[in-house]
Amino acid sequence: MLIRLISVISLTNFMLLMISGVSTQTAIYRSILIFLVLFAVVYLTIFFLNVIKESPDRKNSAVSSINKDQTTANT
């Protein structure tokens, strides 16, 4: 689904570049560049969301370390 959306965006960009009078090679290069950038952003976003989702230990350890610091400061 996301690949289709990225493809539609890059093809729309290609069409608009061709309508505006840009040369074919330049339009293709720009469309490919947009496709690659969008694909990389989506891929990295999904990757980092999975990393954040799979590491609940960091959340618990941060909370426990804050609690330990507060208890030592109170004593």
C-alpha cells in the first residue's frame, strides 16, 4: 500500500515536470530521486517504530533509575 502511494507521488511528479517543459532525463532523475527519498523515509520510520516498540526495558529502567535517584535524594 505504501509502495503504491510512493509510486503515485513520484509518477505525479514526473507528469508535472513533463507538463512544465523539463527535459525527459531530468524529469526521470528527479522522479527517481523523490521515490528513493520517500521510500527511505518510510522504511526508516517503520524500522525505528519497531525498535521503539520492542524495547520496553528502556522505559522501565529509566523510570526505575529516576525513582532510585529520588529516594536517595530524600534520604
